[in-house]
Amino acid sequence: MSDVIPNDTPGSRNQLVVPPSEQDHWQGSLNARVVLVEYGDYQCPQCGELYTSIKAIQRQLEATLYGKDSLCFVFRHFPQPQIHPQAQKAAVATEAAGAQGQFWQMYEILLENQQELGNGYLAEYADRLGLNVPQFLRDIARGTYLERINQDIESGIRSGVTDAPALFINGTRYRNALEIEPLLAAIVESGNFS
């Protein structure tokens, strides 16, 4: 009898099932030494804190010998509407902004204003970014990008993600502390930066 116990329950998987691709939203190069994938929720406080940490890590790596293309950051949607009622709409808002070339700008605004994600705020943010606001609001009202968001959620579930934030470093689930120091150490180790 084998001593191996099946470990295939949701949340136990440690590998990213859907590799990063041109279909994703990413910063850096998909061919970077380290690819960091986050499954996130715009209304989740830990995702907001992680956003700040990842920005600091990106700046730190860019300022070193490793350079700008040492890290690729990929964001995938994983809204949890059962606990964050505005998260799904916020995800659609980033996609609607992305259709007008402003995904990352809207992503940053939403994570910096997590308590202000209602329709009026979203329209205000779109206006601030210079978007076509009527088109932006139509896209949100019609749920134009829900299928795209659902694809991210499904890929997360297949990789064992049960809540946000969830991180994968070079395809392997990162389960340690989300603060800058331990996360940066894991990224540096994974990229064999020395």
C-alpha cells in the first residue's frame, strides 16, 4: 500500500495551471527571469496592501543590476462578490478601461480607493483618465467583459485558488507572508539573482 495521499482538493494545488500569455494583463516582459502572477480582488484589503508591496518590489528590482525586465507582474481577476460586493463591477471597470488603453491606470486608482468603488466613483475615475465615459459606463452596464473575468476566475480555481490574494512565482504557489521583505526574498531566490 502506498504512503502517498492524494492532495488534489481545492486550495492544495501548488502549480499555476494556465501559464501567463499575451491574453493576460502584465507589466514587464513575459520572458522575464521571474513571473509573478496575482489573483486579486479590488475590494480586498490584503490586495490593496499587496499592491503597495509589489510596486515597491518593482521599483527596487528596476533600480538594481537586474533591470526592468527581471520581473514580470501579471494580474488576474479573482473577485469575491460574496464578501466584496463591488469587486466584480470593479474588475469589469478595469477591463472597460483596458479596452481604451488604460487598464493599469484604472487598476491603480481602484486599489488606491478601495472604499470608493460605486458607479459614481467609477465614472469619476474614467473621466480623470480621459476615457470615453459613456462607452465605459455602457461596457460596465452590459457586463461586456464578464467572460474575460470568468476565465481568470476559472484558471485560478483550476490552480487551487480559493480566495484573494493568491500569488504564483514562476508557476509555483507562494504561501508565505505578503510583506515586501519575504516576497522580495522569494522573488530573488526564484530568479537566481545573486
